Amino acid sequence: MTSRTRVAIAAAAALIVAWPLASVAQTTGSATPTLQDGNKQFIRDAFDRWAQGRGDVFSLLSDDVTWHITGFDPAIARTYSSREALMAGAARPLADRVTQPLKPVVRGIWADGDDVIVHWDGTAPLHDGTTYRNTYLWIMTVRDRRIVAVTAFLDNAAFKAALAKPPRSN
């Protein structure tokens, strides 16, 4: 066996050993962060700030976001075609009925490419002394550090019951 053959065999063996290790590194997160990892961390950071009372996720929405609330109750389940429509139709009406901002507690965050899924619980005291509680699952599409689309799963009945309460008097 020539030295050139030995070098070729050693190089091939090194590739055979290194290739599976490289794929393990990618799946365990020790490789270079991906766009998917960046989007997941971006959303995680936003929810962490929101939980600490330093902002919310709504400020990250693109102006032309498409936000779809699932369900069959036409008073709640609908698609909003802009940030302002969502704020006027859902976010502000709830904010008018709580005495403190909604506080999120994240159960889990997953990402697949541009899509980030967050499973979370939200609570806030209402003006009548009761507490609004809901569990959400949001599937968010993130592009260029903006949320451009959301499909929101939630307990429509709990949301509707909160909106049936009187708003705060100004």
C-alpha cells in the first residue's frame, strides 16, 4: 500500500466519521444558529419582555399583518388584515376591560423555518373583580424580525365573556 493510498483511506475514514457528527451538531444546537433558531429566540425574547411588563408582542406586528382567530363564533373568530384592525377589533376591547395588562406564561415555543409556535396562558384582572384567563396557541410567521401572519387558537368563549363585561369608564 502506497503512502498516497493510506492518505486517501485516512481522509475517507475521517469524512465517514465526521459526517454523522456534523448532523448531530446541527440537531443539538451546537452548530451555527439558523434563521429558525433566530426567529424562535426573537419571539422568546418578546414574550419574556411582555411577561416582565416591558412591552408586548403586538408591537412586532407588520402593519399589514394577517391575523386569523380560529373558531366558529362570528363575534370572535375572524381574520384581521392589518395591525390596526386587530388592535381595534380585539386587543383594545380586551385592554378596556382589564385593570392590568395581560400577563403571559409561556408553556412552550417551537420553530420551523419562518414559523414560530407559542403555547401560552394569559391572565389579567377584570374591572368587575373577576379574572380573565385564557390559553393560546399562536402560529406566527416571522420575516425580517416582524410578525407578518398569525393563526391564533384560543378559548373563544372565555374571550367573548371578557368582552361582555363593561369597559372601564374613562
